[in-house]
Amino acid sequence: MTDDEFAAYHSLSEETEDHRWAFGTGFTDPLEGIDASVPDSVDAAALAAYCLMLGDDALVYSHRLQQWMTRMPELEEETALANIALDLLGQARMLLARAGRAEGARLADGNGRDEDELAFFRDEHEFRNVRLVEALDADFAELAGRLLIFSAWRLALFGRLAESADPVLAAIAAKGVKELAYHRDYAAQWVIRLGDGTPLSHGKMQAALGIIWPLVDELFQADPVTAALPGVAADPADVRAAVDAVLEEVLAAATLDRPGGVPMARVAGQSGRDGVHTEAFGYLLAELQSVARAHPGATW
Amino acid sequence: MVTAAGGYGISGERADLDTARQIAAAVPDPELPMLTVADLGILRDVAAEEGRLVVTITPTYSGCPALREIAHDLRHRLSRAGFAEVTVRTALAPAWSSDWITAEGRRKLRAAGLAPPHPAPDRIGPVPLTLTAPRREPVECPQCGSRDTTQTAAFGATACKALYRCKACREPFEYVKEI
């Protein structure tokens, strides 16, 4: 390689105003230089709340996937999961940044919260992610099952959102579709391999689905934020049939039964989208936010 | 045009813009350093706007950590060449496709031992599942040219690559994924 090919790394050691300390650091607004104005026809407050929902799903789930690092059965699976977690983190950053901009559209100074304030300085009840992404997977089968359900659902939603009346949300979704298609295929192939594998792997995969399935219903529940954004948000009820069809196809190929069971109860009619979470979420969030809260004002 | 300060003025004059384009196009991608940003198809536009030079790039993947480095490198090289006011913009739409890798880019990938991507799937409507081994055309080994190759992992060291092994020459290699 020539020196030129390492230019991006050489510049790290140069004296500049730039405060990067390693490759990929020196984070700036992920939507820098993008026209962030909210179209007149779109309710900015609802758009902010909606982007927060989708951004929190990706942020929290990415963190759970990152916790698998060094614990995967093979190096190849480790790099696969790291890449999936990175894609979701990228989606989360753009969605949180979009939420902050939309929030700012209503404020006098035009500045909403930035991605770090939203990720690290909100409390548990202010997060709007679904409860599916909160639990620590007990084993690899649970990881594969949860990733399949999450990515099948999110891919279907993003497919609709690529046509959103908010051009920024539409662009984030169109990009996400390509990534989520790979995530879903990866998870589906593992569910099939385990389900159609040995009696032991089949039993573990079936048991894992039984644990996750009570959280599936919540993914398709109506919420007031989505209802306030016709043409902008994607109604999860509209993608249920498509997601069910995908899951049926995978389960059939994997010789697995679709679990029955009762959906996880809402609490006083509320669940993840209302800020009501499971116990596991508090511990996850404490870890996710610990560095930022220990060093207020730190930059990365 | 060379200004009194000794730098290039961004007056929108063709010569200035052509120079800026050449400099921007030569910036290497940090993850695939054998390719320039132009080869990779992530350099979308170089234009003059009210006396500023505006360079537009697009990320390959949502979480791509290289985008920030590329923006830094662009600003650095252009300012060194005398372009005082440089803005680097990110364009999210249309989303990057591996189809945008140029013929020259594909040649460079092959020369560096990486298999270039097949055409990206035409995605209109729901994305079909790929349940068994990928249904794509066999990937040609960049070392020996054999088409008797197998995927060992769907994801490689970076989001844009998958891992393959050639059954003929037994060499492992990376495949730039179609997306």
C-alpha cells in the first residue's frame, strides 16, 4: 500500500482543531449537512415522538447484541453480530438526531436535544422502545429467534416508511431496508439450522420461541403517535400479515411449531411505547448510560 | 482563478471545479483503501455554492464509521490545494448501492484479491426471504478464477463484505456484498 492509502489514518496524528482520538471517533451530528426542515404537512411533535420510538428500538437492541460480543460460538458469528449491531446503532443515531431536529422545530431557538442527550440522559420511563428488545438472551437460540422476529418486523415497517412524507425518515428507512434484509436472512438461517438440527437444538429453539412469543403482540399494537402521522408513520397493524407470513415460512422450514401462549400483559393498559418497561431494561440502561453520566460533557 | 490571497477562488469557474473534482475523487476509502471514493460511488457531487466548495458524499451503511474519516480527508486535501471554504455534506437518498462501484473500482478490487459484488437485487415491494444458501450466482475466486466457491460467513470484517473460500485453490477471500 502507498502512503496515500493511509492518509485517513495519518491525519489522526496531525495537529488540528479536530478532536478525534482514534479512527471513527470525533462524532458529529449524523445528519450534518442534511436539510432537516419538517414539511408543513407533518406534525413536528408527533414526528419527534415517532422517530424516538424507532430510534429507541434500534439503540436498545443494538446494546443487547453488543453484549453478545466475545460470547458467540464462532468468530464468523461474532463479526456477523457486530456488523448487525453496528447497522442498528447507525439507524438509531440518525433516528435520534431526526427526533431532536423535529423537536427543535417547535422551540424558539430551533434546537432540540442531540443524539447523546437523548440516548444517555433520558430515564427509563422516557424510552419508547418495545419490550421485545429488553431481555438478555438466555442462549444462542433465543438470540436467533429474537433477531428473526425483530428484523422481520422492522424490515416490513421500514419498507412502508421508505415512502414516508418526511423525506429524512424515508431516506433513513430506505437505507435500513437493505441492511435489515441481511439481518433477517442471517437470523432465519440460524433458526432453521437449529430447528431442523438435532433433537437437542430443536428443543432449545422451540423453547426459545416460547419465551419470546408473548412479546410479539405488542409489536403490532396501535399507538396514538402513529395515529397522529398519517402518510408519515407506518401503521404496524398493516404489516402484521406480511410479518406473520415470513415467520410461518421460516418456522415451517425449521420444523418448529408456532408457539401459543398469552401475550405479555400491559401494565394499566400501557407497555413499551408508553414508557412502561420490563425489569431487565433498567439494568441495561444503567450500563448503557454509565460512562456518559459519570463524565458529563465528555466527547467521543 | 487564483485570488489575491494565493488560493483558488470558488467562482464556479470550470477549471476550479474540475480541479476540486479531481482532488475529491482521488480520496481513498479508509476501509477499502485500494478504492477511491469515486471508484466506490460514494462521491455524489462537487459544486460551488455562493463562494464555497460543497462536496456531497453518501454512506455505504447506516453505521459506517469511515464516513467521518472520509469527510475529514476531503476537507484536508481540498484546503491544502487552496480551497479555503469547503463544506462536506451527507446525502442519504438515494441510498448507496453496490451497483455504483465503477468498472475501474471492480478491477481494483479483483487485483487486491476481493471479489466484486454481483448486481444488487431490484427491490420493489416486500423483500423475499433467502432461507437456504444464497441463491445468487456463484462468486468467482479473485485468485484463480474458479466459480467453485462457498460462503463461510455472511458478514466479514466490515459491514460491506462477506467471507468466502475457494474450493479449487483453497484460498479464503472476501466478497463485497451486493446491496
